[in-house]
Amino acid sequence: MGIADGNVNPKRIVFVTVGTTLFDALVREVDTPEVKKELYAKGYTHLLIQIGRGSYIPSRSSGEDGSLAVDYFTFSSSIADSLKSASLVISHAGSGSIFETLRLGKPLIVVVNEDLMDNHQEELAEELADRKHLFCAHPQTLYKTIKDMNQESLIPYTPGDAKPVARLINTFLGFPEE
């Protein structure tokens, strides 16, 4: 199947972001044959990995052999374009990455970095997973999460309106209403 018979397989990108942290455990896991095969079996065609400050370098692949095409980079001035073009995002548990992805309406798997001290990020990820806005995993459970995920079960995230709270605080502090 291909262009000759009119069926063009659309590019379906999985974007992996580790933010500004070191999260080799996540990069290693998405680079495993099992995870890449499962993503490909689910219809994804490309895997783009932001490796950040990590020392683990994933294997690049053109995908011409009927497998997932894989590429990576360290940092970018903005990951907005990568997020927008993604069909699925796999992210560290940083609140900025989580909420930016949810605002774009992208399916999201958040992978908790267990090496961080005082891991408040895990609480956020688990709460949003309990509310069915995303899937939550750890590096060692990522394959199972991908295998079992049903994107139809996700509920779109609707950001709250902070204006009433800001007005209340301004009134309390004695600032005039605008």
C-alpha cells in the first residue's frame, strides 16, 4: 500500500520530552524494541525524542525497513511545534509540559522520574490520571501503559478560570476593581 494505489499512510508522530532534566530511564525505555514495536503496531510512524542532558543516546532509524522512524535532539528553544505535530506525547512529569500538552488536546502519557527528590510531580500526574486527562506510568511500566492505553477513555482537560480568584485576592488586598 502506498501512493500508487491512493492510500497514503499519514505521518503519526510520538514526541517524547524530558524537559530540562536528566531522565535517561525514560529515553532508554522508549528506545527498547518492545516499546517501539508496540508504538508501530498502534499505527505510529515516527518517534522524536528530546534527550535533554541525558547521556543515553537512542538508536536512530529511517523507518524504511517497515519499522518506526526514530530521531532525537538535546534541546530546542521551543518544543511547541513538536507538541503540535505529535499524535501522542510521552512526557516527564513537569507541570509545564503536562499542561501545555493538555491545552493542545494531545493524548499524553506522563512518566514519573523516580530519581527526583520530593517528587511532587508524581502527585500531579496521578491526580490528572485519576481524572482521566492522561495516562501515568513509570519507566518500567511504560510498555504496559502503551499496550493497554485506550485513548477513547481520556477526558479533555478544560483549564479553570482564575479571574474570580484574582478578583477576590485584589479585593482583599484593597486594590480597586478594574
